[in-house]
Amino acid sequence: MDLLGLLHDAADAVTRAVEPLVDRGEAGTRAGQHHTDIAADAAALEVLLGAGVGVLSEESGLHHPDRALLVVVDPVDGSTNAALGLPWWATSLCVLDGDGPLTALVVDQGTGARYEATRGEGSRCDGAPVHPRPTAQLAEAIVCVSGLPPVDLGWKQFRAMGAIALDLCAVASGRLDAYVDCSRDAHGAWDYLGGMLICREAGAVVSDALGRDLVVRDHRQRRTPVAGATKALHDELLAQRQSFA
């Protein structure tokens, strides 16, 4: 099976499903779920389940966990941005096999840029290899954040963009130096697994702030990701994040 081709097909289906929507606001189904989420999820599931893989989706949960491959998907990462017309939202997909993340695709639905990675083969954006910047000190870093820290963590500058999949891809491609979740357990696997594999294959370091495995297959599990362009930067930012609950 051409896994990357399958992921691209699923992302294309999401684009087609979302583009004609006039009402992208909250759907009234559950807190934070938008009309875009529902339409995008249905489109992605049709492609993925039809190909014979299992799916763990933010919007509709776990489908066919008995299948050998599981695609963890966030059809619309950054739903609020999408609803507001802010061009920083993505479709994130990551295939898990028995050894963990195997291949991933994150599609920037604002610009069309496509980030992809396969285990052991590096990371690319629109076919070109990507690498993080060599930033080693937090005082020199531009850091993307989710949530607010209780104190200044010592970075040079920060950004709060609102779509972790793209935030992590920005670290992988050298547009940002690091990422830190200042909330606790705010993100499901669908939010970060695609960006995590892309970061790691590019050479960046990603971990959970509390030392847990980031690879989970349970819809109820949440994690607190931290990413750095270099190990030194990651470790300094991780220590800062661990200084508060």
C-alpha cells in the first residue's frame, strides 16, 4: 500500500469537503466542534476506512482497532482559526504500525504546503528536505506556545499560533525554534503525532513534559508536548516547563 499516497488522498478529500462550507462556526454537537470538523472527518474517514486501515480521529473516535495499521487523524487542526478565516490550520495524519509512527503528512490548508515524513527517511516540505535551525539557547529562540506560562520562560520572542501540527512543522523546517504546551494535558495524539514524526525525522527533539510516551492509541489520553530545534534547546525549555504544574 502506498501510505503517503493514501494520506494525500485523505487530505485532498478534506480540502474538497471544507472549501464550499459557508458556516464554519460551532456545530452545537459538542464543545469546540465546528461544522468544518464534521465535514472534514466524514471525508477523511471515507478514504481511510475504504483503504482498509484503522482510524483514530479526534472527531469520531476509534474505528477498526484490529487492523494492522492505524491512522491517527485530526481532520482540522486549528478549528477556531479555520472558522475565523485565519490561514493557520491543517489536516494532520500519522500512520502507526507495531513499532510506532511510520509515516506522516501535515497539510497546511491555508497555503497548500505539504509536510511529510517516513520513519528513517527524513522530512520534506513539498518534496524538498527540511531541517531545524541550530538554535541552542532559549534566550536566542523564537518559541511557539499553547496556553500561558505563569512566568517568563526566558525566550527571545514567542508566538501563539493555534494549530500544533503546523507549529511543530515550523520547528522542523526552521521557521520557529521551539514549541511548548504551557497547559497540562491539553492535546490528543491526533494533534501532535504527525508533527512529532516530521520534527524527529528532520532532526528536532520532541517529548512529553511529564516524561510519558507521546504515542497513544486511546481517545481519552492527553499529553503535554515540548519540542526544540536542538537537544540543548529542547532540554532547557523542558526544564523551564517542568518548573510549573
